[in-house]
Amino acid sequence: MAWRDSRASGKRLLLFMASIILGIAAVVSIQSFSANLKENIALQSKALMGADFLIDSNQPPTERVQMIIDSLGGADGKAVSFPSMAVFPNSGDTKLVGVKGVEGGYPFYGELETIPVDAGTSYQQMNGALVDATLMLQFEVKVGDSIKIGNTLFPIAGELVSVPGTGGVGASIAPPVWIPYGKIEETGLIQTGSRVGYDFYFVAKTDQDLEELDRVVDPQLDIENSDLDTHLSTGQRLGRSYENFGKFLNLVAFIALLLGCVGIASSVHIYIKEKLRSVAVLKCIGATRKQSFLIYLIQIAGMGFFGGILGVLTGLLLQQSFPLLLQGYLPFEVEVSLAPQAMLVGLVLGVLMSVLFALTPLISTWFVSPLQVLRVQEDKTTQSLKSRLLVLLAIMIFIFCFAFWLLGDWTYSLLFVLGILIVFAILGGTAILFMRLVKRFFPTSWGFTARQSLLNLFRPNNQTAVLILAIGVGTFLISTLYFTKDVLLAKTSLDATEQAPNLILLDVQTEQRDAAAKSIATSGLPVLNNIPIITMRVQQIKDRPVREIILDTTSTINQWILHHEFRVTYRDELIASETSEDGSWPSENTESGLIPISLAENVANDAQVGIGDKLIFNVQGVLMETIVANIRTVDWARMQINFSILFPSGVLENAPQFHVLTTNVANANASAKLQRKLVKQFPTVSIIDLRQVLTVIEGILNKISWVINFMAFFSILTGIIVLIGSVRTSKYQRIKESVLLRTLGAKSKQILRITALEYLYLGLLGSGIGLVLALLGSFLLARFVFETAFIPSWPPFIIVLPMITLLVLLIGLFNSKTVLQSPPLEVLRKEVS
């Protein structure tokens, strides 16, 4: 019976099955790609590191660290890396690059791809440099030309096409340049304050247990402010970073699937309502409640299974585009393959969610009386209400479990379910409220066409609630993404004033400071900041030495505090990005002999200290006893130089230090001219053009936004399919209404206007509520998460709102065409039969 009935009625539910297909395709494509990504990271973890494990530090190895390196058989390769300015002598152009001095056979895994091919080894013998291929193309240099790093001129031995483990944001801001390890000292770039990384690479012995090595050796290195990373731990860490983004995309896709399920529930509601008389007939000839219920349940489950198969196939095709979308942001090429788990998830979701969301209308078949053959009755029993509540509870539990499976966190999963409920409740509640308001305050003075279009919003078998829900959620997602992206860009944007620095000089030594400032001034530009910076580490927190805390496995102090090399400055005032939270700055009262300091709020929280607590710092061998006199919040997202720790003036002036100078240049040409001048005078100084950094950040946000919008598009597309399906499912009801209107004298043009106005209301109401919710959600994000002012962007108002409204209107009119073309006699014959 299920099969026979579906052959006659299947087409009516086909469009709603399409919405399930889209949602499953979105989930499967992301799930499958995430599985492929995790698998590729695991397989290529050695190639990503270039070795089996490494020991790294931001300082030359101490005696203890060197002993550990020797005990492991000595490093098979080593490197020192740091950012610096590069000069191309042929043109005089300059660029911030990531310099890496390499010794030994590194990389031991993966491919160092160069042009020419042998340049990967010959650059060591000829004391040359390997330069990023994109950088060479940008500055129009070729193999055989020269590049100047610090005080040394290197012949360019080849182009770096692919380097194990590099890529992404860092390579976009500071492209890689490789030089021989032995030439580093000649460059003169390792000075006071230079941020240098020392890496020692190892190839594991055949029987070496890397997990055990990590467990035993890493704590010993932590005490020496060094670290051990195996290719296994590095791969897991990298996998987690990409997995988080995948989880978010999965939730966006899951919302599209939920919308499809709402469409299923709506269509099944109308479908079953029209089948109630058939169910009554079946019961008259001996069918049991269970049989009549299972007939339609099997239909829906079959539709979900078939939709799941098509959704899985569509998702696997869609998955092929993900490596292209993320190209340039992954440090390796992803090989796409089948992911059985993702395919199984798609099939289970198709069946389970179709059945779950169809159960509420299906339950009504259980309570149909045989008398309904003779009359139509609405039998809302208490038992039916209980069943509906149980189904609703089952749906909520399923959504929560699926969210927990994706996120792995009870709190976030609960918040996701609550967020879905709130958005759906507001949209659904608004639709119901709107219909009630129209009923109560019906504009009887309006013309016939306008009145009838409003009446259609709450006619029998209306789809007002489900359409507003589908349209609203899609609009909400896309608009929220637009607004949030603008908030992030606003946080990183530069103030367009002459007092806002946009060019930063780093690693300026004390003896270079005055000359560098004079050079900026003679170029007609202001020196906005001249900031001294001193490096130091925490030696003791309260009464406990840091080494003791590191060894204490019960300590809850954040580990980064114990290992971090802080860069601090001294001044007696707070700047625009800082707000005092507790205490005063400059300090008014301090204990004798203790130096008052100001801590950023996050540092104070992670170190578990407050006002009056004592800290001892190691300033390059000199111990300084301090007391926390002030705690302040810092807006780290602002494009300016901020510090975790402040000292007062009159304490650190004679400590070994370097300086940061900032200025404001009017345009890119002026910036390039000043950079060439400064690098020529001070080859060891690094310069950052903040506008270039901002361009990179904006590009990344645009890329991520595009991917997320691509997923949100599924929600909009699902809403469109729900809209088409709603019109087609209730088409016969509309044809009967059309016949009645024509009998009363209405013309086709009037009916067309009625339909146009109805869908105009639905489009405006759905997209308008979605936009209002997006404004509210983005405001809350800006206020409480990003802690910044919210200024909404215009695209959602001038593009998203009118476009979605127009789309709803056109689809509604197109699908209502057959309603206008149906002859009245044809409908009357059907009624008689």
C-alpha cells in the first residue's frame, strides 16, 4: 500500500525531498572533507615538520638543552629563523621576509621544491639564497640576481616553490628566504631584542617511541624555556585548528538541513490532511491504526532514504571544490577520497530527520475515526497532544546529540540548540502574531485585491509560518556573516588620521635610535612613537620560583606565563587602547624597595595574581622585585603597539633594550620610498607596513566569509525549495479558491495581484525579521565578544533584503501560473467525482 500510494503522490513531495538532499549534501561534503583533511595531516605530518621531531627555543640553547640534544645523538639538522628586511639591489625595492638559515640535510621528509631543481642543495655550496617564487615574480627578479639580507649580499640561487610546513598567513606577510646557517652571523641581524627562533631537527631511530620521548624530555626542556615537538603532536595540533572551522561550517550546513526538515513537516501536514479520508476508508474495510500509520511512515522513511542517497552523492561532488576554496591557506595539498563515516551519517540523517519531523502530522492518522468518511472532524485529544510533545522532545534531543557529536562540548551544544530554538521561535512567533494582528485589525476599508491578499496569509492550509521561517533563517545567516565580517575588519582597521601610525620600525638599537628618528623627520614625516622595549622572563610568582611551579603538576597557573619571554616598556601614563580596572597608574603608594608594575588583565588572570602580589623578573641575568600596583584591560585587536606589562619611568632606562619607532605615511609610494631610505641606512632594522598586513587580513576574512556564505547559500536555497514546494503542495487548494473567486466575478489580473501581494508580504516579512535578528545578534557579538562599537554595513539592506523579497515574489508568481490557467469546470468535475 505504501508503494502503490507513493506512485500516485510521490511527485507532490519531491520538492521537499530536494531540500533534504541539499542539507545532507552540505553536511556530507564538509564531514567528508574534514575527514580527508585529518587523514592527510596524519599521513603528511612528517612532511609538514620536515623531520620526526624537533627541539625549538627563542634563545640560544642553554648548557642543559645542549646536553639533551647531545644525549639524543645530536641534531641531524638545525636552523635559525627571524623576520628581516630584504633589499633587491637592482631596483632598490625592500620587503619584510622570513629569513631561515639552514644547516644539514633538512628537510628530511617532504619535498623542497625549487627552480632550478638542484638549487635546494647548491645554494649551500655557493653561499646563495633561495627566495620565495611569488616574491621574485612580484619584484621582477630572477635567478642570478642578488638579494641583500642585513649587511650581506647573497646571489639568488633559485626560487622556493614549495617548502614543508610553510604557507598561510605568515608566508603572506613575510615570504620565506633561505640562506646557509653559517652566513647568519655575517648579516648582523641577531641583536638585542631580535625575535629569533632556534630549531634542531632529528630523524628518529627505528625503535624510538616518540610519544614516550615527548612525555619524558619535554618537561625537562620546559624548565629551560625550550620545547620538544614530535610530528605526531604537531599534526594533531594542526588538525584541531582546521577541525574547529569545519565544525562551524557543519553547524551552518546543519541549519540548512533543519530548514529542509521544517519543509518536510509542513508538506506532510498538508499531504496527510488530504489523506485523512483515505485513512478513514482503510479503517472502514478493516485496516488497523498501526497499518494505516505505517503506510505513510514507510513512504516518508523511503523518501528520506532516497534523499539521503542523492544528498551523499551531491555532497561527494561538492567536496571536490573545497581544496580549491582553501588553496593558499593549507600548507599541503589535500587528496580527496571517499569518507565512509560521512556517507553513513548522510544516509542516517536522511531517514532519521525525515521521520522525526514528519511524525507530528503522521500521528493524526492514528486518531482518524471511520466516521470521517462521512464528515470531516477535528479530533484533538489529550493523547494526541502528549504524542506531539514527545515527538518535539525527541527532535530537540536529536538536535542536541548531533550538535554534541560535532562540537564535543555540552555547553556549546546546549547553546546551539537554544540559539536555534530562539531564532525559530522568534520567526514562527512573529508569523503567528502577524496573522492574528491581521485578523484582529483587518483593514476593511482596503480594496478587494489588498484585502484578499491578506486573507490568504491565514487561509486553510496556509504556509505563512513555514515560509517566514525558511526565508528568515537564510536571511539571518547571510546578514549576520556580513555584519560580523565588518566588525572584524573594523577591529583591525587603521585610523585614517595623521596621528595613527601605519609604519613601524622594529629592532632599532639604542645607538641607531636618534639617527633613525632624524631620517624620518628629514623625510618630512612625524615620529609618532619612540618606544623602548626590554625583554624579561618571570622568575618568581608570589613566593614560588617558576621552576618549582613548572614541575608542580597540580598548578593551575597558565603555562605560557611560565615560559614566555615578555617584551615590556616603561611609561607613566595609559594610552587609548588601555583602561585601568584596579589600582592606579602611575602608582601612588608602593612598599619600600619594590618596583610598582601594571599588568594586563589577561596576564594577571593567567598568573593568578592581583593588586599587592609580588613578582620577580629576570632581566637578562638581573633579578628585579616588583609589586602589582595596577591591572588594566588592553584592546589587543587595535592596530597599535600594546604591552602586557608596564614599568614606571626611572627604572629600566639603563637595561639592555631596543626601540620601536612609528610614523604615518600618506600612501604606498611614500611608504616604499621611506623604507628604501631607512633600510639603506640601517640594514638590520625591520619595517612593517600595517596597510599591507591589513590587506592580508582582509583577504583572509573575505576568503573565510566566502566559504561560510557558500554554506549559508544552502539555507537560502533550501528556503526557496520549501517555498516552491509549499505552493505546489497547496496548489489544489488554491485552484479551488481561484474557482470560487472567478465564480464571484474576479478576473485573472485581480487574482494575479492578490498572489503577488501575498508573496510580497511573505518576502518582506521573512527577510525583514531575519535582518533584524542579524542586527541584534551582530550587535551582541560586537558588544560582548569583540568589545567594540557596532556599525552595520549596507549590503544586507540594499542587496540581501530586496533580492530575497524579489526572489520570493517571482517564485510565488511562477508556481501560481497553473492556478490561473485551470478552467473552473475541471475543478467542479473533480469535486463531484
